[in-house]
Amino acid sequence: MHEERDRKMEAVLARAQAAVADLAKSYGPSTLADLDRCASLLKAARADLATRAASIKELYGIAHNVKGQGGAFGYPLVTRIAHSLCTLVRQERDLSDADLGVVQAHLDALRLIITKDIKGEGGEVGPKLAARLENMVKAPG
């Protein structure tokens, strides 16, 4: 009886591990698609002041998802930089053109990390890059 239950549990665990492995394979392409959407929203925010807030709000939602998934798939640097981006775009103020440049810098960094498959903390350069972006958020404009 215990052996049958153990076999069933092992089978459930194996299916779950396979599902996570499949998700991990699609993480890079899926995140790049999210970053493409963010880039489109940023372009819209730059082009139309009247809809800037709505575009940035939508960008925040996507960045928040990217932040949440990074660490789960071995990209804590993505999580850190996406957190910095979320901090900037969720502020209770209108974003200036200079702020939008900081948003672009974050998106560029995230794209580089995913494209180059930089897992972990990003070696010696990763923390420096993240700190620089975080400092830009503390003093935008």
C-alpha cells in the first residue's frame, strides 16, 4: 500500500519537475517578448503625453511579472533590475522624458541579460550595473 502511494507521489513529482523544466526553456523567449511589449509601451509613452500614464501603468504590470519570475528561473539579476524599474514607474508622479530614458536603460539591461543568458548575479559587472540603475531611479531626471 505504501509502495503504491510512493510510486504515485514519485510520478506526480516527475511530472511537476518536467513542467518546471519546460517553463524554464521558454523563460528567455517569453521574457524577450515581454520586453518587446515594454519597449512598445515606452515608445507610446514618449509619443503621446495624454496616454503616457496608461502606457506606463501597463509597462509596470509587465515589469512586475518579469521581476517575479527572474529568480525562479535562475536570473536574480533580472529580478533586481526589474524591481528597480518597477520602483521608478510606480511612482506617484508624471514621468519626464529623462525618466523615460532611465526606463529605456533598464529595458536595455534586461534585454542584454536575457539575450546573453546571464544567470545568477552577473559576475563582477552585474551588481555594478544594477547599482547604477538603482541610483538613476533614486535621482531621476
